[in-house]
Amino acid sequence: MTKIPNASAAGLTWTKSSFSGGNNDCVEVAAGQLAGAMPVRDSKVPAGPALVVPTGAWGAFVDGVKAGAL
């Protein structure tokens, strides 16, 4: 896993989950923009850091959340 120091300066297009509430309390992802990786940032701090997670690890995380394991 790597880190982007300033996510808003990375030139990525960020998407918030459709399940997110209106309180800006969600993570955002830049899906399909970095080969083999999923950039993830805190929607409350768009100029803050973003984590860059390998696509397989991100998929396993999402599957775990959907299954109620996380």
C-alpha cells in the first residue's frame, strides 16, 4: 500500500458511495484510474492523503463488508 500526500492535487476523479449520507462522512474512491490499484480518501479532507490499495485487497475488503465480517 502506498500513499498520495495530497489527494486533491493528484489529478484523479473521486466518487463518493451512493450509500453515503449528506454529512460528508464517507470515503471516496478513484476507481479505474490507476492500473491495479484503488486510491481511497476521506471525503471530509479532500486535500489530505489518500491510500492506494492493491485492487485485489480492496475487493476483499468490500466483500468482507458486504458479508458483515467487517
